[in-house]
Amino acid sequence: MVQLNETLLEVLDQRATATGRSRSDLIREAIEQYYKEDFEAALDRAMVEGYTRIPDDDELDGLAEASLRILNADDPW
């Protein structure tokens, strides 16, 4: 059970009516969006931390690219 003040309930009902969806569906979507934003922010922080800890290395990037070219040389694509 979720308790909402009158303003939030009114906004929710207006959106539900306008979109032909239920309150529950709209609340579920909002929570999913909230979770998605949190997950993406955590992923961004992890990537920044990883690149801070182990910065790009042009020499290693070149070696990795050369290795991939050798491994994929026989592939038709």
C-alpha cells in the first residue's frame, strides 16, 4: 500500500486517464525508471573508477587491436 497526498494522487489520476493506464501501472513504471536511473548511475561510477584505477594505454590498445585482426583474419565479415 502506498500513501499519496492529494496533489500526487490528482496528478497520478490525470495521467492515468490521459494515457488509459491504471494507477498501479504508472507507479510500477515510475519505480522501474527510478531503478534504471540508479543502475545506470552506478554503472557510470564503476566505469569512471575503473578508468581512473587503470587508465587507457595506447600501446596496449594497439596490441589488442592487432591481436583481434589476427584472430578475425579468416572470418568473412
